[in-house]
Amino acid sequence: MSRDSLPQQVDFLDGKTLLEVINIQTEIVKMGVSLGSVMALVCERTQALTHAGAAVVELAEGSDMVYRAASGFAAGQLGLRLKRDGSLSGLCVQLGEIMRCDDSESDARVDRGACRKVGLRSMLVVPLQHAGAAVGVLKVMSKHSNGFGDKDVRVLQLMSDLIAASMHNASTVGADQWYYQATHDALTGLANRALFYDQLRQCLTISQRYAQQFAIINIDLDGLKPINDRYGHRAGDAVICEAARRIDTISRKSDVTARMGGDEFAVLLSRVDGRAGADAHCRRLESLIDQPLDFENHTLPLRASVGSSVFPIDGDEIVPLIEKADQVMYDAKRNRKGHLAPV
């Protein structure tokens, strides 16, 4: 189903839906967010507007389609890589046309195994256009068959246009800049959540195959809100950037350092010598981060709570490993209550 062949009535949406799309566009402009954040925002809003169970943005990278933003029941699949060949998303990119699957169990165009893994039964897929070519897709999913109609097609077209506009703006300083902005944090330059999970999934596959150990380290800055409240968000941003610099300083080239959002960071240690190795890295991080920052004639406290998990000691899948690192990090935060000096 191409855009030209869509029924005429899909050009007409109710005023409430159009207003919501305009509000989303305004929010993107006001926030000045990075492309990665735009994709995440569009996913969340598209899911709500179409009453879908999930929404994703997949980018075509080599022979794969990669989940670079995800919401709803697909949120846990962030970073997932699927083969372009034999998938509806890959076909959408190849043809540059809108695709609708009413029942994945009977549609020969889909990767049925992947559909079952994600948990979808029907989906609607629209291409993301950049420089005259389809470079990815925006997709909504339902756990039920026949989940989407013509109105949903028009909604996805409008929302995909918002992402395409952000890609265009990102690429004005370089042909590959939109991809960089889709996978990196705009403020710190570190990997973003989507790229972290992509690398984590690949690291898990390699470690399972070769019986290697790796570690996840979660880092949460302490006392950022009082700094923002007293000195303003410029000071808060300075604290975040300095923390990012310090965390990245002791990372190896094979490791991944990411800003997960707000004052949260994560490090993927691709190779580690058991829990002792992970704990030693955590102590180095705490020592390095826990130094005050001089900012515009003010001395700002910079502290962080750190927790880690080790594969396969703490789990052999992503979810339990992330949960364990979070648990250890929050335990550390509770133990450090009251340690911050007044700002």
C-alpha cells in the first residue's frame, strides 16, 4: 500500500488528533531535544494516538533493523536487532511504502518468530524518509489481530514526518549526523539508552557463546535537584557534563559509557574479572566522581551512588542483570543518605 494509493478519507482526522500532533511538534521545537529523544517522544505519543499496545522506531543499519526507540510492551526490546530480509519492516524500507499486517500468524511477509518474541499479532509500518530514501520505519503494534485502520495510517504518516524533519535538521552539519544524534546524548556526547541496550544485547550474545564475563554498572548522581533549584539548570548541566567526563575517563575503548536519562548513567564493562573486578571499577568511579566542581565562583558537591551486576553470576539475561545493578545502586544510595553538604 503506497501513499498515493491510500484511501482519500485518511487525509481527514478529527480536530483533537490534529491538535495533539501540533502540540507534539511544538514540544519538540521548544525542548530542542536530540534526535534520539525525538524518536522516543514520537513513539510514546504515537502509541497513545493509535491506541496501540506498543510503538517502535527501527533504523536500517547494514543488514539489520534495529530498535532505536520503543514504548509499550516493546519497551523491553530496545536495542533489538532483526534481519531486514524476511521482515515487514525491511520490506517497508526496501519499497518505501506503508505496510499493514492484520494477522502475523497468516501473513507470509513477516518474520513470524520475531513477532512472537515481541508479542505482536498485527502492526502498521510507515517508512522514515531521509534525503529521498527510506532509512527506517515507525511502527505500531497490537497483541490482537486487525488492530489498525485507515485513520491510524494518517497518524503514522504525520508522526513519521516529525522524525524525518528532525533527521533533516540533524544532517545539516554532516551526512551521518542524524545517525549520531539518534544514538548519542545531545548534552554529554555519550551513548544514549538505545545504543547502550543495543551494545548490551550484542555483548550478551558474545559472552554466552564464549563463556566470558561482563558487568553492568548503574550510576545515579546525588543531590542534583538542590543544585538546579539554587543555581539554575546551567549549573545542573555542568554537573552532568563533568560527571560524564569523569565516568568516561576510566572507560576502555571496548566499554560503553551511556547517559540513560536525567542524572542516570550506565557503563558496560565488556570483559571483567568476576565480581572483584566489577567492585574495583565501582570504587574507582565513586572516588573519581566524588570530587567537588568549581562553577562560576561556586563549589558544587558532586557525588554518585553506584551499583553493579556481573554476567553470569547475577543472571544470564538482560532484565535480571539490570534489576540487580539497580538494586545494588539503590542500596548504596540509601546507605549514603545525608552525606551531601548543603549547596
